[in-house]
Amino acid sequence: NDQTVMIEAGRIVEVGPASVVQVPENALVIDGQGKYLLPGLAEMHGHIPPPDQPEKQVEETLFMYVANGVTTVRGMLGWPGNLELREQANRGELIAPTLYLAGPSFSGGSVDSPEQAAERVRQQKAEGWDLLKVHPGLSLEEYDAMARAAQEVGIRFAGHVPSEVGLVHAIKRGQDTFDHLDGYIEYLKGHERVLTDDEIAEVVQMTLDADAAVVPTMPLWEIIVGAADLETLTAYPELQYMPPRVVQAWTESHRNRLANPNLNREQAQRIVENRQRLLRAMNEAGVKILLGTDTPQFFSVPGFSLHREFLRMEEAGMTPYEILVSGTRNVGDYFRSKDAFGTVSVGKRADLILVDANPLESIHNVHRISGVMVRGRWLPKETIEARLKQIANSYQ
């Protein structure tokens, strides 16, 4: 209570009692009385549109992240030209989160030999990508060549677990995030049966021992396995901010998924329940959890999708504080070699959210945004709402 946070040149320079901190006469003063200040949130499995998309769509995607308090995005599928967009965003030339980007992915379609995998690593490191993205389809030899080269040149690799590689090998090889909890259900055969507590505890301990992190993306995976109801998805109010052709494509895709005669709805629900139990056990054991939703895709709208994720994290037993840490301090720790952010403290990047009610009492109070600061740039609620309205109206 009664604290003042001073910002200068995009950094927090002082935090202390209002009676002590001296505010310069020419400073912009944001009155936060009766409100709550928290660090900006991160999206640790986001996507940045390729540069060949309309400029309007690129800028709107980046804005929607910020509008929901997302001030950092780890882009998990790079496209040619995205590095230039990253520099524009990080210089503040457009309203956007700070971007950290994986390069074009390592997959069965992009890699056809161990030698090529190693060369691709060296190339992406030289080009300046922040990490490597692992997709399905790599052979064990190709994955190992990628991992060796990544460790030699000093670039991290993250994402999926190729089926030929498997969870245990990927953990031992040093993959640093397992996105969508990929590989866990497959290793435990959790699509076939309800998992025991001991089975879950084994993989949780393995993850802890390796100091690996997970990016759960729970609601998105409910859609992908066929457990989500189409009527519920199409009623999401945030769809008004997406191009109608995109929403239509998502709708048709999920309708086809649900109509597939090979879909086993009982099995789909079992997978969802096992994933929830796995997330609960990971949180209780202290596995590093990083907030992410895999957006934009399949009814996952940039920024808004975090609030869907909060629900599942809450259902898995995570407290509001633990959920917030997954999207703030934990992400700052993950990117500590790149910059300082993720807490409201001196020296950190000035990425902040001002909300109208205490998020520690209910995580859903994070929705009640009074304003967002991204790299020291203040966007009041009125500015955010006006731009969102403009985006929605453009699609009517």
C-alpha cells in the first residue's frame, strides 16, 4: 500500500513508500490508489504472423497481446522476416510485447539428415534466433545431432518430443521446455487408462531432476484431442477480434474433428483428465511451469487465451500466486541471460499491469485492467478499449 514506482527510460528506477520517493515535477503521474500493480505477463508459446500476412493482422495480433497485459512473447515458430519484426517491436516502433523468437522448426519435413540438422542449428544461431523449435518427425539421430550442435554453439531447444526420440531421451538430452506437456501422456500411455499416482510421480521427478520446464497449453489440447464442445468454443466473445475467415476455418476444422468416426470421446476425456493430474503433480512438486497457450490458433485468441488457461491451472490446484509466478518471475528467470524483467523491482524492464482488484484473491481479477505499461510506454484502459473496438468493428 501507498507505494510509488518510478520509471525512467523503460526501466524501474525506484520503488518505495510514497512519502519517501521524490517524483519529478515534469513526470507523468499514474494514479494507482486503490488498485494493484503486478509485472507484465508472458506468453511462452505464442505465434507471430509471418511477414507475408497483411500488416493490419500482424499489428493487431501484437496489440491484442499487450491489451491483455502480455508484455513478453516467446514466439515458437519463426518465419523469414520475423527477426526484423522482432527488432521493430523491441525498439518500440509499434505497440507490441518484447519478442523472443524461435527459428523455423526442426521437423521431419525440414530436416533429412543428422548433418543437415547440425548445420541448421549453426545457421539459426548465426542469424540471431533466440532458440530452436522442435517439431514432430525428427529421427533419433537427427535430434541428437541438433542437441549436440545446440549445446556446442549455446542455443536452447524446446517444443515437442518426436515419437522416435521419446520423453526420457529428450529430458536427458537437455531439451529445456516441454510444450503442451508433449511426450508425457505418450510415455505413460495415458491415452489408454487412468494413470496411477506413482506413474505420474516418476515423470515429475525426472523433470525436476533435469531442471526442465513445461508450458502446459491445457485448453488448446482439449480442442486438439477432441474433448472440447464446438458450441462453447464458437461462443467465445474474443472471437470478434479475429478475421471471420480465420474463425470459420477453426470452426470447420473442429467440426470435422468431432465428426471423425475414429474419434473416441471417452479416450479424449481421459487424456484431458490425466493431463490435469499431471499438471497438479508438477505444481505440487515444484516443477518450473511457464504460462503459455499456443496462440493464435483453434479458438486461442492472442492475450485473451491466457484467461482460458488460468481456469485450467486453477482447476489443477494452482493458487493465484502460483499462476502469476508462472507468467512473470519464472519467465524472467528463463530469459535472465537476455534481460531483467518479471518482478516489480529496481532495474527491471518497466512491463507492468495496473488492475482494479487484488489478483491474489482471484486470478480472474487480472482481467480487470486499468492500464498496461510495456517497456515504459503507458496504455490506459480507454486507449486499449478504443483500439479493441476498432479491431472488432473492422470485421463486422
